[in-house]
Amino acid sequence: MSDLSISLFFLPLAALLLLVYLHNRVQARSLIQMAASLEDLYLLELKNRRSKIKSDLSSLDALAWLASSAGGQITLESCLGQSSSPAWLNLRLKSGGRLVVSPLSPSALKKALPDLGVRGRLGKAFEPLLGHSPRSLKISSRSLAEQEYFDLEAAEVGKQLGSNWGEVTRLWFYLIPAPRQA
């Protein structure tokens, strides 16, 4: 008799557990569908915001954007030169120094730049892109991880200043101090 009562007790319990399991699977599918719908909605909103920003980029002041991205404590005067291969901008600071901006990391930029090997008096008259003293060079970077529209703004700045590097995810800033007068 006790075996029959135990069986009668576990049979409804097993049926109840099966119903709970099936109900949980249905809820899980619904939650997955809801998460996918919310992600699609977020991506659509992001696309709309980026489209609006993209249309407003023509009024972006390239030198002011670069100065603020490089740390905000510098004032840029003008663009001294640019290159698309390797991509870089050479900018003059009001303090007399220079700022070189590139999407290339320090090691990649040094490899991409030609080694001119100029020595002696001519070498003193000619200043390499990253300066004579690599120890005095201050390097920083900004990326898409820090600003939502960084890639769009960087592409517009590069286009405005003649170094069309496209929508890059990171820019490196090389601050070269003013040469010391002897």
C-alpha cells in the first residue's frame, strides 16, 4: 500500500514539474525575442543619431577639435603639412612646438616614416616629423571607446585638413616641444 501512495504522490509532482519546465521554456523564448527587439530598436536609434551628427559635421572646426582631443591645453596655429600614406597631420602650436596627429601607433608610424639619416649641419636645419629628441616627445591617444562619434569627427577633421584617413577608431597625438634656441 505504501508503494502505491508514494507513486500517487510523485506522479502529480512530476506532472507539475513538467508544466513548470515547459512554461519556463516559453518565457525564455519570449525574453530572447524581446531582447532582440530592444537591441534592434537601440541600433536604429544609434543609426539615426549618427546620421544627424554626420549631417552637422561640415561646421566642425578641425583645429579646435584636434586641440581639445590632444588634451585641450594647447592652441593650434596652422597645418604645416599632411600625408595620406602614411596618414599624418603636422600642426604648428602657438607656443612654437608642433603636434603630429596620426591613426598609426608610435611603432607603426616610426616604421612607416623614411629614415632620412641627415647628420651634421644640414641635420640641424632639417627637423624630422617626430623631432630630434624622442625622449621629449609626449604621446597620447583618443579612441572611439571615449567618444561615441569619434570616428565620424576624426574622418571629417582628416578630410578638412587634407589627410583623408577615413573613419578611424583611434588617433595618436605626438606633441613635439619647441626647439631650444642656442
